[in-house]
Amino acid sequence: MTSLPLTIRHELPVDQAAIERLHERAFGPGRFARTAFRLREGVPADPALSFAAHVGTFLVGAVKVTPVIAGGHKALMLGPLTVDPAFEGRGIGAALMNRSIEAAREAGHDLIMLVGDAPYYARFGFRVIPPGQLVLPGPADPARFLALELVEGVMAQRKGAVTSAR
């Protein structure tokens, strides 16, 4: 059996249709009502921090990172992170996460947030944001509102609303 190598590169405009189909399969139409989606709506993802994974020419995963304002300071909102169901469990999501986190760190960002599964994201250093410290513009399970400090102690400085960066 031939094994095709995984390639991770910056997301390109040519990837958008395939990424949108991947999001549709993974999250369905309800994705548009989610609080995290609403924060990203109308704000382009940062192309320097957003990546696509390919096996051969087939797009198998993607991660987007969008600028937001958290407690009056610039921050990042990671998501969605999506892997084609046929390729789950092969480390593609982890590879995308690591690439995106490292790019954010190298670019000098200090905080990445997301709404997601705490046990999955804990391995990358994400921790639950204390309830009420940062407030999303819509409903979200507080146990799923997570942050990764890229600069130690930055969360102590962030209090208040999380808003779109538009």
C-alpha cells in the first residue's frame, strides 16, 4: 500500500471552497449560529496563522485563526479546526494546532482563545477561562471557553467582553 505524505501549508484562496465543504460536513448548517462563528463573521482569518492540510491534492483538514478583542486588548480566536472524518485519528488536527500556535508565537501574539473540548485542547496548553473573566457575545458553555497564554501571565490582564476585531 502506498502512503501519501501529509503536507501542511498556509491556507490559500484556492482552498476556500474545499474548506467550506469540509466545515459543512463536520458542523452542518448550525455552525452559523454558534457564538464563535459570530465573532469571526465579517472578519477575515489571519492568513499567516491559518493552515490547510493535504494528502496528495486532497484537502483533509484546516485551521483558521481570527483576530478579536478580549478585554480591550488584541487576541486571537482559533477555530474552526476541522479534519475530514475519513482522516480523523491520524494526528492531522494536532499537526494543524501545533503549526498555528507556533506561528502565532513567532508573530508575537500573546493570547489564543477558542470554544472547544477541554480534554482535547489541554494537550496544547489550553485551560478553561475562569467564568466571568472574559465574556463572549453569545451563549457558550463556560467549560468549553479556553485560552492559551503565549506570554505568561497575560490572562490576568484580560477582563471584560470578547468582541469582533472589525
